[in-house]
Amino acid sequence: MGQLIAPISALLMAVALVVFGHGLQSTLLPLTASEAQFSDLAIGMISSAYFAGLVLGCLGAPHLIMRAGHIRAFAAIVSLMSAAAIFHPILVDPVSWSVIRVISGFCLAGFYMIIESWLNERATNENRGTIMSIYIVVLFGATMIGQVSISTMDISSFVPFAVASVMASLAVMPIALTTTNQPAPIALVQFRPVKLYQTSPAAFVGSLLVGVANGTLWTLTPLYGTQIGLSTNQSAIFAAAIIAGGMLSQWPAGKLSDIMDRRIVLLGLAALTAGVAVAIFLLNPTGFWVAAGFAFAIGIFSQPCYAVAVAHGFDYALPEDFVETSSGLLLAFGMGSIAGPLIASYLMGLTGPGGMFLMVAVVEVVLVGFLLTRLVARKAVEQEDKTDFEYATTAQVGTIITSEPLDVEADNVIPPEDFPAYEDDIYNFDSSSTDTEQSETPASEDKKAVS
């Protein structure tokens, strides 16, 4: 295991540092905004702005990477993330914070693309699944640690914002000092939502609706915690419990979907999520341990939904369309995540904090209804035609799905030769300087692809 991790240790360290700061901010901002007397709707707008930036980043960051190269783009993106974090306590108003969160979302999308393509570059066909699984564990773990780190800080001070900024700044060091070659140029795939829906309606609509629910759970649970009377520290743990539940259930839920119709698994997860959300809305738990238990439960059922939807989409996609499928479903998820916090925050203003979970329940019930219609309309894919569930589909951007070369002649692909950075040959490859032996068909010989 040590020999496997050593060549990617710099990348994993960068992930841990940046995602720690991101997890810290995701909990800090709703709490600080509430103390600053921002309205619920304003906090929802700030939360949605992050996902708007993430979607814009999925569309625009690849062009930045192609223009400047992975290392330069990484340095620019992470530096901007560091600056954005420190601007929060300087410009304390909802509009400024919304703009800052758009910038943060854009930067994080580019960050994930660079890291995931780089990890894929370092992987062989034999260990790619293990490497991506390690990456996902680091990502989830750093997020949770960042969230609960709030308990050691005074959120009314400058300190937590400074910590988030410092973490992003430090992440530049392991990448800037690495001797590992940067990845091969990427090719870009176009987003074709109509084709994606026609290929797999359940995957497309599922990703969209899961985005509405999960985007809300990721961003507004700290606000919910404070409104039901939890302390700042307890609210941070309450939010982290959702991520913890999802981290534990991703793999079992995915493997269960390998042996039965994924739509049934997704339907069951959605129904259970709705059930827990209704229970939270009706019981309105105010005790910390009861509330944290409910948060852990809803995390178990809600968080694997996106990965199962993506796996279902792969079942109906041709191998050469895997990247387009992954990218398109991510954008659908992102668009749903933009809408979710806005709707939920509006309902919280009307009905109280439980309005957030009422919205989640309604969205999950709609998903259950849609999946029932799809079970009737279309037979399940044959078992031998299903793709195996991959833990990497839970990645934040999901750029790495297959090591097969992308067909640059396809009508939905923009080849890397169309970008100045490729023509200027800023990518310098020297196979003799790689840290580990590659397989006979190393990922470095393949074109990577993102949306």
C-alpha cells in the first residue's frame, strides 16, 4: 500500500488541505451568516451560488487547464480560492458572499478536474480503482474534519476564515514541488442533455432531483441546527453526521445495485430518505444526540443516490460515451443543487426550520413516483450488460471514468490540438522520470476527458 500511495502523496495532501478548508467554510458560512442577521433566503442564495460556480467551473475550467497547463492552472485556481476565503469577513453582505461563493465553486470544479485527471495519470489499469477509492476516502474524511473543526474556533472572529485561506495556500506547495509529470492534454466533450435523457431518463431525472435534495442537505443543515437550538459546535457535528452516513453507505449501496435493478435500489433509497425527512419534520428533534442520529440516518440513505443514478446511466451508455454521460449527469446534479437551497430556505422562512426537510421529502417522493413509471416503461438491463459499480463515481467532478482513449473524431469531442497550450507544447513528458512502473497501456497514453 505504501508503494501505491507514495507516488500520489503530494496530490492527496493537496486534496486534504483544500477540502479541509472547503468543509470548514461549508459549515462556517451558514452559521456566520445567521449571526450576521442574513435572512434565510439570503443564506439559501449564498448556498446556491456555490453550486452555480461549480456548474460554471465544469464548463469553463477545462479551457483554463488547456490554456495554462495543469500545474499553472492549479496554482492560479488554489490562489484564487485562498483569496476568496479571506474576503468573507471583509465584505459582509449577502451579495458579496454570493459572488465569492460563485468564485469558490468555479475554483473547486477546476481543482477536482486537475486532481482527478492527475490521479488517473499516475494509475495503471490494475490499481486505478484502488487509487480512486483512496482519493474518495481522503476527500470525505477531510470534509468531515473541516466541518467539525469549527468546534475549536470562534466563528465571530477572523480566525476560521484565515484558517480556510491558509489551508488553500498551503495546498500549492506539494504540487509546486512535485517532480511528477503533469497529465496529458485533455479533450473536451459537449453537454447534450436531450441525448442523455433519451439514453437513460431515470439517470438524468434522478441526478437532477438528487441534486435538489443533497445540495440542500450539504449546505443548509448547519443553519437548521442553530434554528432548532443546537450550539455552534453541535450544529457542525450535526452537518458532519450526514457526510459520515454517506461515506459508510456508498459502497454497500453501489454493490447492491450491481446485483439487482439499480432503479429499484435508487427508489428504495429515495423512499427511505423521504421517510427520515418526514420524521424529522414531524418530530422536530431538539436534543443533540437524537438530531445527530437522524442526520446520520438521512446521510446513509440520501448520499449514495447520485452514484447509483450515474451507474444506471452507464448501463445504457456505450463505452465511448461514458465520459459524456458522467459529465452530463454531474451538470444535471449541479443544476438541481442550485435550485435546492433556494427553495428550502424560502420554505424555512415560511414554516420554520423543518421546512428544509419537508422539501427534501417532497423531492424524494417525486423521484419515487418517476422511478415507478420508468420501471413500467422499460425493462431492466440484462445482468451481463451492466457495468460494475465504481467508487470513483462518487467523486466531486467525476472526470475519470475509463482509461480508454477518447475518440477525438467523434462529433461531440473538441480535440486538445485546438488549444494554444497544446500547440505550444507546455506539456513535457519524459517517461523515464515517472515515479512508478506503468502497465503496458498506461493512462498517460490516453486522452483524458471532462465536460
